[in-house]
Amino acid sequence: MGNLPKFVLTTDVNMKHSKIIRYSDEVKEEVVNAILNGELLLKEAMEKYDILAELTIIKWVKKSQSKTKTIDV
């Protein structure tokens, strides 16, 4: 399912050309679920979904986990 949409923005900051890639919520959810379910390792997910930085996925996983935590009262 690596064909889900992602958005690429280009910027020119201080004469350095860089790309900012925005991934859709569907891609983020699919990647996080695949990793948490043990279907893919981090490097495999990066390759399958063309994600350039490990930190991108790590942030998605942490954000997902923080959403699912419950507070015991």
C-alpha cells in the first residue's frame, strides 16, 4: 500500500534548497500500525513508504502511543 498520497513542498531558505514532505494521515496510520503489529521493521517501513528519516516514523509512533494511553483513576 505504498501508493497512498504524500505531499511535497519545496522551499528555498538561506539559498539552500530543501524538500518538506507531508504524509497523509492514512500513510501515517498504516505505517504506525504495521510497525506496532510487528509486520514491518523501521527500515522496512522506510523503504516501503519512501520515508527518508527514521525520526519521522519514531515521532508518529510516539504520538500514536500517547493518544492511546489511558490514565488509571
